[in-house]
Amino acid sequence: MKNNGLTGKLLSSPYIVWAVIFIIVPLGMVFYYGLTDKTGAFTIDNVTAIMSAEHAKALWISLGLSLISTMICFFLAYPLAAILANMNVSQHSFIVLIFILPMWMNFLLRTLAWQALLEKTGVINNILAFFHLPALNIINTPYAIILGMVYNFLPFMVLPIYNSLVKIDPNVVNAAKDLGANRIQTFFKITLPLSIPGIISGITMVFIPALTTFVISKLLGGSKILLIGNVIEEEFTQAGNWHLGSGLSIVLMIFIIVNMAASAIFDKDGEGSLL
Amino acid sequence: MKSRMNKIFFLSICMVLFLFSAGCGNSAEGKNGEVIVYNWGEYLDPEVISLFEAETGIQVIYDEFETNEIMFPKVEAGATQYDVICPSDYMIQKMMEHGLLAELNFDNIPNAKANIGAQYWDRSKEFDPENKYSVPYCWGTVGILYNKTMVSEPIDSWSVLWDEQYQDNILMQDSVRDAFMVGLKLNGYSMNSTDAGELEKAKNSLILQKPLVQAYVVDQVRDKMIGNEAAIGVIYSGEAIYTQRENPDLEYVIPKEGTNVWIDSWVIAKNAPNKENGEKFIDFMCRPDIALMNFEYITYSTPNDAARELIEDDDIRNSSIAFPDLNQYQNLETYRYLGEEADQMYNSLWKEVKSE
């Protein structure tokens, strides 16, 4: 192992360079802008601006919508992951492929596709109209945003849960059955606790992107519902106030760090990691 | 084993160096240098760039922005040195006031004064009082695009955007100044107002309107109107011509309360590394045949009178959308830069509307 120390360092050097340029430096800039005003003097006003009525409301809506989406993702993903974990290799790899396939397409394109599907004159409503069924009017409402979040982030919930489920030793489950536990007891006492690392990891990977998204609310919400991601984006692109945008980003980072810390505590061995 | 490790290490270092050199270097320079152009997205016929490069031997490095507000801090920070930029009216004024623009040497741009109509130079004086810094490239109005199959009554006023029968059928512009322009004009105020009371009233109008709005959009208003998704939309005149081509049911009007007459102009940055090449580029853009190519590609009105003469289709050449007779309309204005304080007021009021 000791020999590997040096080569290990050398091998990791490209990544370290990459991380410094593209992660550490930008992060430092966010903190610099977030904690200064236009004259360059130190201030925390940009961070405390989250308390103002509009920002707090946007954060609140974001938290609400991303929590709902995370819950829906969980309840859809867990049974699916369980079914996948019980299949043999050739069957499940096909289904996993079906799940991963859309992820090869650009996220923006997929969201735009949902817009084309859900629009008043969109594909779904044309089909409904053909069968004389009432139209589906969820485009530009919070429901469409939740749908977009669930659709885009569901694979991030399925894969970690699946990973943690396949790692459960079948003998543990068999032992529980031997000792007289019925299926429900086995599930709640054995399978579920053992898959918690995957669940936590899945929740993190769905909740954080859902909390910070601004594209989904723009494309599917018609920009009528202001999420905290939209507020930050507009500070950069429209209002030209990078300081306030960075300050609000710092607030979001606090949520991300809390979330990551939670997942680190529950998932010490990195069991539920995606790959 | 060790030598293999060294090889891997060597290769990875090479990769990093390669990525770096690809990022910073520019080995394939044109024989007469280069010009760095910063323009709006989809705002130029790409073929024009190839023609310019072939004729002058100047290599064009082309970059695009989405909004004036994204462009400004990049130019101000000076991290990337641009030569030629294409901001809008009020932003040109702001850049002038911040000392970011260089005076143009019109001796190098003979096509500008020769081909661009006097009325556009006059209008440019609103933001560039001596016509020293900017050369008009595109202009237009902001108005209402409506679908004749969904709207029966004649439309001539912004107030239709507050008409409850069009609930969920209205598309509004998702940008501060354009949204407030509508709100201010509806109430009979100037769209360059900095009066807190007037802006408050405009804000209240916009909040009142929000339940009727289907979506706040920028470029998407084009596709949504073509696809019959909404009955009424606020749109830039340049887009209107394109939408009519795709969907003949659409009609464009300039509301009677007045609207924004905007101009996007070429300017040269103060710290431009290739100022003369930049002026050559602007001159090339003012050539009638080139201006015509651009007009046909992007359909935004050209201030180039000589190019307009070359348009073959009579309907387009005399189109009241592309080339309206501005004297017919009242209360037409051009955006002015209102200063930082007013900008902040606009932005926070707009946030109140959006979070309502």
C-alpha cells in the first residue's frame, strides 16, 4: 500500500487540478460575491436577504415541491427497485437500461418534450380530444412542475435503492423467515432497515436537484411560480446583481450540506452510491 | 509495473496540458488578424461570417449572449476582451456612462452613414446623443400578436391583456423592462418612469393581470403562438414576421397607448484588442447585400435603407410590421438607462409580481 501512495497521488493529480479549477475556485467566487456588496465591502445582507417576503416564499415553495417530488419518487422507486433486485441478471439489466436510456438525452430536451406533451394543444390533449375525453390542464401549474421533477429525477432514486437491495445477503432474509417472521415482518425488520443507505442516498440525489432547479419551473410552470432557483437565476441573468444571487446560493448550500451530512451518517460505506 | 504507472501518469499529464492548450491557444489565426464579436443568439446569418472571413482574411471569433444583463458584467469585468458588441439602446447608454465604449472612427465605416436611414440615426440620439459610439443594426417595436381565429374583436390596446375572457390565453414577456413597459403604458405613463408612485401602479396592474396569464415567456412566445397555444402574446416585431410565415392566422398590432421602439446597435469596446478589424466588421454588416442576407435570415427590421430597397417581395418591403411608419403612432419611446437605483426598484417590484 505504501508504494501506491505516491503513484496514487500522481494519478489523482489531474482530478485534483480539475477540482480546484472547476469546483474550489467557483465556490470561492460564490462566497466572495455572496459576502460582499458592490463596493467590495464585507456584508451579510445578501445572505439575510432570504428573510424578505418574496425570497422566503420562493424558498418555501421550492422546499414544498421538492419534498413532494422526493416522496413520490420514493414510493414509485422502492417497489420497482425491489422487483428489479429479485429478477435474474438478463431480465433486470434490460429494465435498468430502459431506465437509464432517457438519461442519455439532454435534460433540457426531455423537459421541453414534456411541455410539448402537456400543452393545451399538445400531444396528450390531442389524444384525449380524439376519444372525446376531457382535456388535461396541468401545464403551467405546480402539478406540472412536480411531474417534471419526478420524471427527471426518478432514476436517481431507483438506482441507489436497487444497489442497496441487491447487496442484502439472501441468507439474512431466509434466517428471518426461519425464525418465524412473516413477509411483512421480514420486510420492515430486515429488508427496509438494510436498504436505508440506498434510500438516504436516493433522497439526497432527488431532493437537492429538485430544490435548486429553475429550468423545470420555467418550462413547465410557465415562470408563474417563482422557485428559489429562479430567483437566483434572475439575479444573474436579468437583475445583474451577482452579489445577491451568490448570497442566496450560499443559503441553498446550507440545505445541501445538511442533506449531504445526513447521507454521510447513514451511508458510511458508500453502499448506496449510484455506480 | 512501475513503468506502466509512469506511462499512465505521463499520459494523464499530457491530457491536462492538451486540454489547457485547447482552451487558451488559438493557433489558426487569420492572415489579417482576428475580430472578436459578441452578439445576441441567432442574430446573424452564419454565412455572413464566412463571407467576411473570405473577403478580408480576418478570422471571426464569435460569441453569443442571451440578455443585455448577462453581457454587461462580462464586458465590464474585462475577463474576455471583445471587439464588436451588439447591445440594445439603454444598455449602450449604460456602457457609455461606465466608460466601456470606444468612439468609432467613421472613416473606416463608410457604409454606415451611406446606407443607414437618417431617422434611425435620429432615434439613436436618445441613447447616443452625438452618434459617436453606435451603428444601428436592427430595430423594431413591441406589440401584441393575436390569433384571428380566437379573437373576434379588433385589438388596438394593451387593455386586452387584462380582458378576463382571455384568461389562460395570454402570453406575457418574462423580462423586467418589457413587462413594466406594458404596465406603465396601460396606465398612461412613460416607460422610462422612475416615479415610485407610477411604478407601484404599474406593479399593481401586473399583479392584477397575473391570474389571466398563461405563461411568462421570452423566446417561446414565438412557438407557442404558432402552435395555437394562446390567443394573445406580447412579442417583438421581428419575431412577428416569422410567426406569420408559419401561421397565417396571426396578426400583429402596435397598441394605441404607445410602445417601445428599440434599436440594437454595433459598438466597439474601449479595451478592444482589434479596433480596426472591428470597424471593418461593422462596415461589412452595413453593406446592403450583407444587411439583406441578415434581414432574410433573422427577419428583424433592418435600418439599412439600401438593403430594404433590395428586398424583392413587395409585401415584406412595405410591411407595416417590419417597417411601420412611426409617425402614425403616438407615445412611442426608446428605453433609456435609468441608473442603478431605478434598476433596483424595477427588479424588486418585478419580483413582487412574479412571487405573487
